Amino acid sequence: MKRSNSITVSFGKPVTASCLIPVLHDSTPNCISDPFMVYGEEYRVTALSFGTPHGVVIVNDAESIDVWSLGSSLGTHVLFPQGANIVFVQIIDSETIKARLWQRGEGETAFTLEAVCVAMVASRMLQKIMVHKANVLMGGNTFEVEWDTIGDAKLTGPADLVHN
């Protein structure tokens, strides 16, 4: 994304410590692809935050997901004691992610800048993408997120969307 009307913002380092998100689970210090049971089915959730609790679920087809129903069930799941936003992520190719968002208290939302970063960082953490920069398609917009797994996550997008 190399447009003159774009802006880059840093979101800092992602929070993955379960006690800081918060998310409850017993397997490791971080909630990475942990099973959550909803409607008798298992969904693998990765929890992280840049200030707001998020759960990420990798899906085959983001368009076919019932974001309202599944998002609200996962976002209010007992394992998220304070609730969480849920991001459904589809890997399009090695550098492109498509995502949809269920936002607590709102329902399905086109995007938040934090959710855009969460989508890319979780995909990288799960090794679904291996590049340091990826395009995230969300809410009819294209954002570029850069994260090298140890530094700050940086988002570049249209200035009118990023600067509010």
C-alpha cells in the first residue's frame, strides 16, 4: 500500500498473557488455538489484545460464518470472563487475509483498527502467514499490517479511516 493519502500508526506489542487479556484456560501461559465449545462444536481460539480483549478464529470462508450468532457465543463465552471481540480470519494467500468482526456490545462491525492488527498478528502467531507485512481486507477496506513477531505492530491504511 503506497498511496499518498495513507497513514501509519503503531499499536505496540500484542498482549498474549492470558491473565492480562483476560481469558481462562489451563494449557499454556498463552491462549493459542485453544478449544472453545459452542453449539456442540469445537472452535480454536487465539486470544490477544492491543488494549481490548480479542479472540481470533481461523475459518475456511469468512463470508459463510454467522458472525452474529457464533461471534456472540464466543465473545461471551465463560472462558472470556469480561467478554471479547471475535475476529474471524480467512487466509486468502501468503500475503492476504480477509477478516470479519463481532464486537462486544455492537454485534457485527465493519472493522476496528485494533481488530485489523489482531487479525494479522494472530495469523502470524499461528504460522498461517509467514511474511512480516500482510494485507488485511476488512469492512470493504484494505489495510497493511507489519509485525516481525517481536516488535510493535504497525498498521497502514487510508488516512480518513486511520486518523479518527
